[in-house]
Amino acid sequence: MIIIGEKLNTSRKSIEEAVNKRDAAFIAKVARDQAEAGAHYIDVNAGTFMDEEVDYLCWLVETVQGEVDLPLCLDSPNPKALSEAIKKHKGEPMINSISLEEDRFHSLLPIITSQPCHVVALCMGQTSMPTTIEERVEVGSELIKKLTKEGIPLEKIYVDPLVLPVSVDTSMGVAALGAIHKIMNDFPGVNTICGLSNISFGLPERRLINRNFLALCIAYNLSAVILDPLDKQLMSTLLTLEMLLGRDEYCGNFIDAYQSGRIVGN
Amino acid sequence: MNEFEALAQAVIKGDIKTAVAETQRALDGGSEAKSILDKGLIAAMDEVGDRYSKGLIFVPQMLRSAKTMQECMKLLQPLFQEGDVTSKGKVLIGTVKGDLHDIGKNLVGMMMGGAGFDITDLGVDIPPEKFVQKIQELEPDIVCMSALLSTTMPSMSRTIEAMQKAGVRDKVKVMIGGAPVTEKYAREIKADSYASDAGSAVSKAKELLGAL
């Protein structure tokens, strides 16, 4: 499972303050903590700054990569912010995200083909959000075809099935899970990715819901996830599930995590 | 909540069967459709919105109450005469250009409908000129705009500009909302109001109309 650490997002109050003050030490620590907790990518998102997003995102890229030797997930729907941030990035970033929406697709395409990178393909249709499994798979397949045609290798594409709240429609959990399963089956080598918090919007005990949704995603073959790696209960669930599904040789990751105090039992 | 207490409680609980039966009972007992609507259904939905805003109930409960109200309305609707004032005000709602997200917008529209406003939902990805055209056509009291992306928030500002150019800005109140939207942003783009959730959208709408 590829883990993208989600904490460096300016929609979090403490992060927004730190970014606003250009508090590099604070940002570096949050990045370092996530790396030590097992993140493979560090997500950076400065979306709340709107007009200044470009500058702040670039600053985040330099600050985080000055601290940890990891690739970043450049998280923005804004082509301008992405095209500047990708230039500052060392190594291959993950771009989050492209979708079938016409403007978004065409403005992001030159950016993601300008240099090697991984790309999140969000199952958002041209004119509407998919609701069923079939609609998600259709949008996802279309994106995969378009992106591979542009020369992006299958294994660098991460299809996001579009997770919507079960509070609004109780079939939304199954819709996302079914799409993950089908896309992984239909396109061997491709990745699937999602965040966990959308699923629990409008409900109490959101962390409990998110954690159990993660367990289901793992069972349905999700290959990458955007989460808070400092959430010990969540990471314990992830490591346990990976082990139980035969994806952890000699139970090594689980035992390592236990021995370094990162597993919580109950 | 007086004489319609049982009805109101059934709507708050989202108990369709009891609520419909209570509505019928009230009608059979000679109550007017208008007072059943105002003192029973709308009063109940006000309570639901208030509880939601306070975090005491959750989205599915709100949806269930709204559904219950709709079922009761099926009994009342045919009884309203042409010209009966059943609306608290006319509201135009839509997700702005470039944005396809509709969950928040739908919840707001639903709760405003529950509060007795007359809702016209334009849908998603609505360009400024479409808002303007619909304002001219329907003459709403309030225009609600939703955006979920920081990149589509500027569409709100552009829509307000388009309303100014067309000379209709002063004829309506503008309310905005959506995950990245803030009170501060509402002030910056000269919207009249910002609502953080579906429950508070209703109370803000009432405030706005008080100020009309």
C-alpha cells in the first residue's frame, strides 16, 4: 500500500497559520513526522490561499523536500499552481488530480507530460459526478485510455473512484469499493487511490467510519491511500489488514511497527 | 407547536407513516392546510435545521425528516388555491460555473424548501449569465451560490459582477457557501451573506428577508 501523508493541507488551521507565517520549522516537522510514520509521499495543498496559492505551494515543495527525502503529492485543481510547483520538485511527484472535465483535462495535460510524474485520475465526468459503480468505471477507463495514449505508463496512473458520503446516499460506499475492484481487475498494473474522510461526512464518529472504510478498500485491492499516518489506530488497521491478506512477508512490517511502538492493540 | 405537536414530532423523527396519518387527522379535524404547513411541518423542519446546526442530529436524519415533510405535502398541496401565499420567499440556488459538486447545494435547497421557501434549483456548473437570466425571469428574493473548489470560488465573484452589469444585483440578496468558502470571502466579493451549513442557511435566509 502506497501511503500519502495528508497533513500539510492549508484547510487545517494550524497548517494555514504556519504557511502564512512561512514557519519552515513547523512545516518541516509535520513532514518529518509523517515520513517517520510510514508515508511514501507527502501531500502539499495550499488551496485556501487562492491568489497566492502558486507562491505558497512552491514554498511548501521547497520546504518539505529540504527536510525529507520523499516525493510529494502536489494537490491542487489549479493548473498554474501545479505547473510552477512541479518545476521546484525534485524527483517524480504525484499530481492530484486530473479529471475528464474538459478544461481541467486540457490545462493539466501539458503539465503532466512535461516531465515524469505519477498522476491521480479522479472519476469526475465531463458534466456530472458519477453515482453508480458502472459510471465510475466508465469515467476511470476513459481517463486511463486517454492518459496512456499520451504516453503516461499505466503503473503511474492512480484512479480515484470518487468517494462520496454514505450519509447522503447509503449506496456510496459500495459504489466506490465496486469501482476500485473492477478497475484493478480490468487494468492490471494500474493503481487506485482515495482519501477516507469524504465517506463519513455528515455522521458522528468519523474516524471510526474512515478506519473501517479503509479496511474495506484494502480488501477490494486499493493500492494507494491518502491519510493521516500519525493516526496510530488507522495505521494499525492498515498494517494488520495487509498482513492478513498476505501482503507482508514474514509479517515484517507489522512486527517492525509493533516493536517501534506504532501499533495500538485496543 | 401546540395542536400539531404529534405531527411535528413525527416529522422530526422522520416517521413517515405517523406524520402522514397525523396530517390526515388534522385535515379531517377541520384544520386548514396552511396552518398545518406552518405550525406543523415548517415548525418541525425549523427544529430539525436547528438541531443539525448544533451537531445534535446528522445528515441522514435531516434527509429523513425532509422526506417525511414531502410525503405530508402530497396531502396538502392539492388543497392550496391559486394565490394562496404558502411561500416564505423565492430562492434561486445553483453550483457555480466550473464546479460539479452538488451535495452541499442539495442539502441547503432541501432545508430551505422545508422551511417554506420556494426553491428553484438550477443544478451544477451554472455560468454567470444563466444566473442573471434566471433572476430576470423568476425575480427571486435570494440567490444562493455554492462552490466546493478554491478554483471555482472566483465564479461566485464573477456571477455577482454579472448581476451588477445586468442591473439586477440590488434586486436580490446573495448568499454563498461551500467547503472552502468563508465569511471573509463573502465580504470580499460583496455577497450579502455566508452560511456554513444547511441549517444555518435557513436562519440566514430569514435574516436576509427581514432586511429586505
